[in-house]
Amino acid sequence: MSVFREYRSLPGPIWAMAAARMVNAVGSFVYPFLTLLLTDKLEFDKGTAGRILMIATVMFVPGSLIGGWLADRVGRKRLLITAQIIGALCLGIIGFMPFTPLIIWPILIQNFFFGLMMPASSAITYDLTGPENRKTAFSLLYLSMNLGFAVGPFLAGFLYESHARWLFIGDAGTTLLSLVFIIILVPETLGSASGKPSSNLEQPEQGSTVRLLLKRPILLSFVALMAVPWFIYGQHSFTLPIFSKELFPETGALLYGKMMSLNAVFVVLCTVPIIGLTRRFRPITNVAFNAILYALGFGMLAFFHSPAAFYLSVLIWTSGEILGATNVEVFTANHTPSSHRGRFASILPLISGSGRALSPWLTGVFLLTRPTYYAWYLSLALGLSAAAGFLILRFIDKRRGTDAEKSALLNNKFPQN
């Protein structure tokens, strides 16, 4: 079955969620430029900006933990809508405030509510899909989001210098607009029959979340190791804009906006071909490739500094991003009990996402006494090390195998590499 035919076979609510993500991403103006807002408009040094970004990311943690618990009890859809409305209002308020350090507070609050809604969004996708179409669903959501990102950062690059307030107003407006698709077309999936478990690892279970996680050492090791690629990926929103501005003081912000749009355009054009080329590999194998491409894409900037090199770098690490975005959640969902989808969807990203949360702060401290390009040497070393770790886990996981994988292999639906 071709990738496009698989897309057409997905449930209608998955398409509605994809449309919502695309609209939301068109107005994703704030976070791609948050580092520049802190260091340029508010004139914080790199270390302080890194700490602020880390705190903003940490605010995601309590929101996600609470959101996972609520998603398994009060419902996915209601939680998603409420949290997204409040988060949008937090961003919209900033558009009418003076540009002082006080704007940091609504940004922090918004991140809490973003964390609150993410487990609900993931749980809906888990509920509506099974192992046989889960990778296709996540790839469609990722592709749709990047259709929006192909436009958003490019527009933000023009707004940044003279109309920075519209970054916040536009972001809030598109966030609210995207909810129309969720409200009208996406059902409540808590307790539904969709996405019924098809392996022992997905069967509903009794017990605490911690106990069930400890019963899955491969899954725990996987998400812990994912913190390393996330740390490297965090450089694209922290070190990359700073490095661009250092090398090209007059055009660095615009160059960065173009790179982010190139990232999104490449995702739109190449997600389907890359999925086609790598579909015969297990999700964990593709995640190892993800780490290698991050290492090469970011690491090359230690040696090459022309605008063309920046664009080539984006193409390389974006290829890794595609592999990560279309395989990581597939692996975790296939190892998650259906009774705990919301809670697993809240905790597991926190473990792996700690790498991205710590990335701005640790990198900022690291660069206080070193040239900015040293971050690229660090990315190269960490990426190659993480890839080796994933390949070791792949060997262990392949020897053990999951019931879902064994069943799918018998039906020629699952990769064997």
C-alpha cells in the first residue's frame, strides 16, 4: 500500500487534528524567535536567556503531569480545548503590553497550559489508531504541522524588526482558530473502542504508572536516551539564532527565519519520500539514523559558516527531524497500556524532553567562556554517541520482540530491520 493510500485510509478525526495543527503552525510566530526576543529586544546575555528558556520549558512539566492524569479521567477533548484557549489568551495579552521583562510571566504561564493539553492530544491519536496505522497518522500530523511552519517563521522574520507585537497577537489568533476543527470534527475518545490494543504491551492494566513503566525497561531506556537528540535539537532554537546574528549582524534574524521556513518546506516535500525509503526499518532503527543526522547537520557548522552551509545544515538535520517525528511516538505508543495512555503520554515526553529543557541553559553556561561554534562540536559528539546507544537497544529489542511486532511480521506489516 502506498503512503498516500495509507493517508486516505486514516480516520476523519485524524485529518481534523492535522488541519488544526496546520492552522496553529501558520501562526507559530513566538517560539522560533523567543531567543532573539530575549537577547535582542530585552538585551539579556546568553546565560540569562538560556535560564529563562529552561524555566519556560520546565513549566511544561507540571502541566503535562496534571494533563496526563486529567486526560485519563475527565476526557481528552475537553481538556485540549480548555488548555489551548487559556494558553492563547496568555500570548495575546503580551501583544498589548510594553516590551519589558514582565512579558516573561505570561510566556511561562502559557507553557504550563501547553503542557496541560499535550497528553490529551497524544492520547486522542493513540485512541484513534493501532500499530498498523500509527506511523502513518503521526507522519500526517507532522506533515500538516510543517505545512504551516513553512509560512509562519518566514512571516515572523519580517514582523520581528518593526512589528514584534504582532508575533504574539497573530500566534494567539491562529491558536484559537485551529480549535474550530477540534470542536466540530474530533470526538471524545476516552473509553472509546477505537485504537483497541493489539499486543500484550497495549492491554489495559491495573496499577501505578511507575510500576507499569518499570515493567518496560526497553521503553524506559529508549525515552531516557532520547534526551540526547532532544538536547541537540534544542540548538536550532537557541544557538542557531545567536550564531546567525553573530556572523551576520544586519541580516541574521532574516536568515534565521528563512532557515526555519526551509526546514518546514523540506518537511512538506520530503516527509513522504523519507517515510517510503525507511518504512522497512524498525522505529528504533530510524531513531538511530535521527541521531546521526543531527550530529552531522549541526556538527558541520563548526567548520562551515557561509549562508549556503547554513541551508545545507538545515536540510541534513531536518531529515533527522522527520525520522524522529514519525518514529519516536510510534515506538512509545506500541509499548503503552491502553488504560494509561494519557499518563504515559505525559511522563515519557518529560523524560526525553528533559534534554531540550536543559539544552538552552546548559549550552548558555557552556558558551559563557567559549566561542559559540563550540556548541557544534558538542552536538557532533553527543549525536554519534546517542546513535550507538539506540543501535544497542535495537539489538536487545529485536531479540526480545513485542507481541505486536511478531504478529505484524507474520502479516508482513512490520519492518524487519
